[in-house]
Amino acid sequence: MIFVLPVIAKPEHLALGSYKVNFDAEKELQDWNITKKETETLMGSPEVVYGASSADVFIRIECYDFKGREGLRSIDDYRKSREEDCKAQGMTCDSYPRKIDGRDGYVAPTFYQGGTIYEAGWHLDNSTFVSVTSFYPWDEGTLQLLKTINVTTTG
């Protein structure tokens, strides 16, 4: 008799600079690559981008810290920009308003020959934008991730 034990996924707890990210994508993810990039926006404002990619490159989470600069673009502006970028690259993309982490955000599925990429975004506060990109199918990880993600600042 052969017993197959299911893999039980554990919630993820990531530290991205001054951000804590918790979620459960119902997947066993390992070997997160955490990055920090200090740069500036095209308008010359300082910007720090904290990123986390799973080793299998199925999920990427980024926190864009505009260094206290208030007045981020509106969520609708981000949604429209995402749609325009997709269409300019010859892909099919629509975006949909959605509450994420208790905040107004959007989800933009991009359809291409190999499948679908889901991008989601929302404002954490007046100077931080959070972006999630997932290659997991909607009902096999992405939806659960977006339902459970919680991003907080640590300082």
C-alpha cells in the first residue's frame, strides 16, 4: 500500500527593508531572493525598490518607497498605464478594480501565448506603492495570495 502525503503550504513571512509582507498562496515556495535598489524617478525624486522573487520565479512582490514624497499617481492612473503598456507590446490586457490588503487597488491579467500573468497594485500609504506579479493560475495560487497578503511598515 502506498500513501501519498499532501504537501502542506505554509504562510510566507518576508522582510523587505522596512516592510513586512505576509501571505498564503497555498503553494510551498522557497528560496526567496530579496533585493533593494536605490534609484530615482524620471522626475528626479528619490526612490527605493524592495523586491522579493520566489526561486521558481512564479511570484514577485515589490514595494516602491518614494522616500516620503507624497502625491503618488492614482490607482486609476496605474491601471490605465498598465493597460497601455500591455497593448503597446501587442498583448491583451484589461484591469479591474479590487480591494487588496484592505485598500483600493487593481488586478490586471495579461494574456500571452504561454498563458496569463497577473499583476496587482495598490497604495500602502501616501508614499509607497506595492506591486505583485504572479504566473500562477488565478484559482491555483494568485487569488489566495491577493486575498491574504498583508504589507506593513516596520519603522
